[in-house]
Amino acid sequence: MKDTPPVIPVAANARWPEGLIIRTIGPEDTEALIAMQSLPGYRFGTLRPPYPTVQGARKYIESLQPNVTSLVAVLNGKIVGNAGMTQLAGRRSHAASIGMGVHDDYQRRGIGRALLGELVAIADDWLNIKRLELTVYTDNTGAIALYESFGFRQEGLHRAFAFRDGCFVDAYAMARIRL
């Protein structure tokens, strides 16, 4: 990236790992995103199937709608995480859904916290989102603890939510309501 301007977090109380940059995703990120999404730990925590395609990722990136915020976390020139938020429409325009993942080699280093902090700040301070919602596998205790630290609460259980690694797994429905 040539002449990247200084990155200033949107979240006022952000504490990012040294050297981390969070920015919007771009077509130039396609191959690095595919490589990260192909990692077993990353994939295990998401709904992504094995062997994502360059064409599928490029199409997603190039067709992002105005109601979608899609971010990547970059450390030392390497994509180490991504997160997205989709604002809903109509009578649910006060709500948005989020999803995120962190590179296998960079988990538990504050990357997910930085990405989630940016999404929450954008939702609260720029989009006037009242309700943020997500689903998380019940065995993803690290992600659950992170979400709870941002005020997300469990609202329900989705039994047999997804088929992962040869069996059905449950997921929690979680939400954060801005008062």
C-alpha cells in the first residue's frame, strides 16, 4: 500500500496492538482473505465451507452494498482479521448483524477486540444502530467472552444451527442493545 495515511481508530477508547491497521476491504485483499479463510481455526468458528474461491471473494468485495461495513485488520502488511456489519432495512433499520474472524496465528492478541470495537463505535456513533446481533457457536468460549465484554447478551439457543466438521453444532443468538 502506497502512502497509507495514519489510521485513527473510530472507537474513542481503542487500544490496538502495536502496528495494527484497520481499514475497509478492497479488491486487492482478495487472495489474502482467501488464504485466511482457508485456515482450519478461522473456518471452524465461522459458517464458511472449505476451499473458498477467488471469484466468490472478489464478487463479494466488489458488490458490497452501502448498508455493509466490511473491514480488514492488517499487521505488518498481512491481513490478520476481518469483520463486517450489515445494517438491516425497513422496520429493522435500527438493527445490524455482525460477523468476524481472526487469522489462526493471531488469535488472543487483541485483533478481534480491535475489530469489534470499531464496528460497535461505527454502529453507535455514526449509524445510530440501537441493536447489534450475531450468532456464535456455543463452544467458541473466547468469542463469547469477547462479545460479552462489549455488552452482548445471550438471547437464545439455535439447536443444530450448522453442520461443521461432520456433525451438527449449536449456536447462541446474542445481541447488544444500546440504551
